[in-house]
Amino acid sequence: MATQHHCDAIGSKMSGTSIPIGVLNARDALQVFLTEVEQEETLLRDYVMCIGYH
């Protein structure tokens, strides 16, 4: 019985070999997320204060 790669199981268009292309640092990912949340918070605060969107 042939085994199926995880990426193939979720419909990836990859070839049979999987090669890592980089490393994701959890701290960097959380920093990006925090920045996005802060931007959304600023937009919401401005909207509520009737300043509107920029």
C-alpha cells in the first residue's frame, strides 16, 4: 500500500518531494499578528470617535 504525503492529502500541487524553504520564528509571527491587531484597534477607535477611516 502506497503512503500519501500530508501535503498531497490536503490537495497541494507539490511534486512528490517536499523541501523546506525557510524557518518561521514564533516570536516573529506573533509580532506581525500583534501589529495587525494594533492597527485594527486604531481603526476601530478612530471610527468610534467619529474620526473615520484613513
